[in-house]
Amino acid sequence: MSRPKYYWYGIVKKMIMRYPQIKDEKSIQTSIFVNAIEKALKETKEMENGDTRIEAISKLLFENKKTVGGVSMEMHYSERTIVGWTSDFIKLCGKNAGF
């Protein structure tokens, strides 16, 4: 198994997956992540296929009810495209959080 390129990638992904539950918490660390995720959502919306990207990210990370394959079949995009969009979003959140 290879070592991940960014040591913080898993941390940020877990915080994104917990975003619906932590939106209303008041701790400093939580507010940093919530602000980073909301800023990343705004930046993603401005990208090409922004609404489609956010829909895929929402189904895959926020709702956590479908796999990459399920989301790709439902949205008619390749699995690699969905993985790329998700990875770009996680990296953007990490950058906005200060990693």
C-alpha cells in the first residue's frame, strides 16, 4: 500500500463527511472546518459543471449513502470523473482549512 501524498487528506475527508452534524457546533476547530467547507462549496459552484460536482460530492460525502460506482451510474459520469471531483473538493477544503 502506498503512502498518501497529503498526510491531512483523511482528516479533512472525515470532517467533510461529518459536516451535516457539525454545522451548528461552536468549537474553534469545528468552525475552521465549517468555514473551509462552505468556502470550498462556493468555489466549486463557480467551476465548470459546478452544480453537478456539488451534487456528486453531496451524495458521496455528505449523505454517505452511495458508493462512487452508484453515484457515477446515477449521474452518467465515469467513476474516475467522480473520484477526481471528490479529490479536488477535499484538497480545496484542506487548503481553505490551512493545511
